[in-house]
Amino acid sequence: MYRGSGPLLVVAVLLAAAAVGARAGAAAAASQDASISISPSSANSEAGAARTLTITVAGVTSPIARGSYTATASIINSGGAIGDFVGPNTCTYTDASPSCTVEVTSQAAGTSKVSATTSVTLTGLNHQATPTTGNSDNTAAGGSGPASLSWVQGSATLNPAGAIDAVGAVDTITATAGTLGGSLDGGSTFAASITGGPGGFVNGSTCSYTPSTPSCTLQISSSQAGVTTVHATTTMSVGGVLLTRDADYSETWVDGKIALSVPAGPSPVGGQQTVTVTVTPLGGALDPGSYNASLTISKPGAFVGGSTCTYSSDQPTCTVTVTSGAAGTATISANSTFKVSGLQIKRATGTPENGAAGGSDKATVSWSAGGSASSTGTNGISIGLSPRTQSVENGGTARFTVTVTNTGTNYLSHVTVADSLAPHCGKGSGDIAGFNDFAPGAASTYTCSLAGISSGFTNSAFVSAQGPRGDSVTASDSVQVTVGQTASTTSAATTTTATTPAPGATVTVTASHAKLVLAVTPKAQTVITRITKAKTTAGATITIVHHGTAHFTIRATNAGSVGLSNLTLVDRAAPGCVARLGKLAVGTSKTLACTRVNVVKKFTNVVSATAKAQGQLIHVAAAPVVIRVAVKH
């Protein structure tokens, strides 16, 4: 070789430099021998759902060598997300199938960034390539960055919670669609239904909302006291993800009535008669405290002492005394303003509102110049209910035919029908022509109904009347009402059905793994009505009637394996036992002590309850308990 200077020396130098550059380029290319990608690169998912990600590895400078390899993924959360892997964070691929998958989920809204890396051997190379998503070398080699997963949530609410309104009022429910991790893509609709109790919707059972105003309103009203339960459902789109959400709502309707009771038959002119005022709350309890009842009387009657009397939440009756200096009949009316569960209610005898609540008409009292009337005949009365048995759908209406007959030989007055479970079946002389002058052999027939039935019961009606000498006569009749088809929630495995309990039984209802046990004690009790005598400031003797109070203990037990929510007690015969008990954990019980004041007649009390378990609505009715009345002087 020529060792001097000149052209050949220049060529040798250039060839050596090229060899060095080739070795450097090969070293640089080693970091780009393989690429890794993860797909999809971005996606929106419902929080709690699983998202599958595909990891793909490719050789760049040469094919992947034969064998199996492991890809490892990792997560970085932000914005409240708690993303984690469903199963392992690794997956296996081969040279023949260079892709594998991992699953990711998050129980909260936010963002999860998922990266992947691997070590892989390429054919013809004596080292392993280690590509990682998001590295600049990986991107230059055709790989991807990390996958960005957005988790979204939605909610539905009905407000205000625990609303209480007077019967006849219109309650406005605000339905709101809420989101986390994204915004509403467009408007949608809430569809609502009444799942229990009285009442109905005003102006429709649906309402619509928009992304800018994600709330709308529904309105309900009721002409009866009780608890109305509402269920609403909406389907919303958040970041392209469809979410169906529902919510429940309950409304308590309260009412009250005022009634007058007066002695039967005329008194001698100058004689004094005691008028009793009774106020009864419906759907709730009288607020603690004292209240006044104001009375008026037409001529020839006059008050002995004042024309007002005071009653209390503990003793909701009071009396006034009236007299007359001349023969004739006087009409008495009464009114009072009182509070039931915090709401002010005003009722007056003889008004449509009081009659609809089961209150009384105005009363009449008479004085005779010849003294008390007498009769040598017999008093007799009967009452019949039909049909003897009937079956209604859950939430349906039972209809009754009531027939009252004078079975004696005397005329009867002050004929009154009472029905504690079906108040609209109660009638008096202000409702039925002839009930204040009921001829021997006469019969009166009318129809009535009870809506919103959720469990079977025994309906008992009582009739009372006064003979010409002031002696009373009574009768009663009972019929059975069953629930033939309940509003049950059906899943793939189970259907929940409420059934009529056998006497003395504790009733349980199950929905899937839910089990609610409802018991009422005592099974039977006797309430005492005490009749006492007292003297007025004028020295006259008056009779005072003190009706007793029935006491109940209601115990609800979660005997299942899932928690219960929206637990609500319903009691048509004892409105003071209506209560919302809320959540009931597995294996726990809640106990409510409650009363029905001013018990005038025997009645049967049937307590029922509703609750939600795993999205299903269950119903249960406790075994009936019997309340009797004894009179002591």
C-alpha cells in the first residue's frame, strides 16, 4: 500500500469515518428496534364499568423473535378518579399474536392515564428492546402515548325530602339530573309514577330538562290524608355515555276533622244539655299544646257559661253546656283552628271540607214543654256490608254497599255510621235524608269506596242510633278485602308479593335476599271510656265523656341479607303511627311507639310498610290487632 500523502490517504480517512458513523447509527437505532401502542387512545366510560385496553408490540428493525412475552401496564389517576385494574396489570403476547388486553375500572369520576411497557427480543439482534408508551423514542418508532380514560357519573334527585302538606294543597317536586366527570350532552325527561298511597299528578307525570337547566318540576296533590310515594326515572347522555338513574320521593298529607255529639231526644224546657266537641287529626298528630273550639247556637237555645271550650293534643275533646227557656229546636255549630304535624288546619262543622275529612254536620238539640218523650215500642237497627269478600289490585280501590235498616218498632234519631278504615263510608243525619227521623222498617242503602289499597284488611262498619227515650242501639258488620295482584318488582330470579296475613301471624316479605318482618303489639287491647259528672258554676250537673287512647308498639326488623331503605309505616286507622323510618341495616330493628287518641268505638288496626331493597319496592302488612272499648262510670 502506498504510505505517503496524496489522494489515496484522503480516501482511507473517509472510509474510516464512514465506518465509525455506521456503528454510531446502529447504536442509535437500537432504542427504536420495537414499538408499543395502547388503544383506544382515549375513551369515556361510566364509573364502575370495566374498560378493555389492547396493548400491541411491533418490531421495527427486524421481526419479533419466536417466543412469548409480558406487557406491563400502570395507572396515574387525577380529578378524583380511583382507577384500578380488573384482574392483573400484565398480559402475555407472542411473536405470532403480538397483542394482549388488560381491563381497567374506576369507582369515581375523574381521569385515568394508562401506560404500558415490555421487553422483547428481535430476530438477529443480541439485545432486548424495551419500548414504553409516551417515550419520544417509542413515538418516533410508530408507538403511542398513554391511553386517557375519562370516567363519568350521573345522579337523579327528587326534592324537597320529607315534605308534609295539607290535604288539597299542591306539592311541587323538583327533579334534578346531576353529573360528575362530564357534562350533559343534551336534554332529557323524567318519567314519574305514584307507587303507593293516595293522590295523583297535577298536569302530567313527566317533565323535561336541558344541559343549561338540568332541573324540572312535577306536581302532586291528594284529597285524602296519608303518605304518597313517587318513583322517577331518567336516561341522560354524559360524554357520549348513556346513564339511567332513578329516585324516590314521599309526601305526607295531613288533615283534620271536627265533630259534635249531643244528647238524644228532647230535654224539658229549662233543662241543660252537654255538647261534646271532638277534633281528630288525620295523617299525623296534633302538635303539642292547647286549642280552642268556638260554638254558636240558634234560638231558642243559649249557652250556660261560655261558648268556647279548650282541648289539647293529649285530650282532643271538650264540652259546653246549653239550655233553653222555651220549647223548640236549636242548631249548634263549631269551628276550630289547630295544627297537625306543623301545618295549620281550620275546620267547621257543616262545611264540605269537614265532611270530606269525615267530620260531622251541625248538630240539633231540642227542648219540650211536656218533658222527655217516651215509647212503649222496641228499638232495633242493623247494618249490612257487601260484597262479603272482594279482591283488588295493589293501589286499587275497594267499593262497598252499605244498608242500614230500622228493625224495631220505634222511630230512631241521630243514626250514625262509622268506619275507621274507610272514612267515606261514615254517614250521619247530615248525609242521609231520614237518618234523624228513621221510621220503623225503613232501610237506607248507599255506596262508598276506599282508594290506594296496598294490603288486605277486614273492613268493619258500625251504626248507632237513639231511641225516643234517649237509649242507644248499635250494630256492626265486617267484610274482607284482599290484594289480588300487588305491585311487585321482578328480577331475573324473584318476584316480591304482598299477601293478606293470617290472624295472629307476623308477616314477612322478601325481595331477592331482602326480608322485612313487621310486628305490632299488643295483639288485642281494651280502651276505657270514662263518664263523669261535674257541676257548672250555676250549680247544674253535667256529664263529661273522656274517650281513651289506644297504644301500639310497631317493630320492623331486617331479617334478610341486604340493607333496606325508604322504610315507611302506613296506618289508616291510627294516623299517629304513620312514620318514615329511613334505612334499616341487616340484622337490625326499629321500634315505634304510637297512639290513637279519642277511641270511640271498637276497631281493627292493620299496619303496613314499604321499603326498597336493591332497587326493588317491597310491601308488608302486619297481622291485624283488635281494639275494644269498655265504658266505666
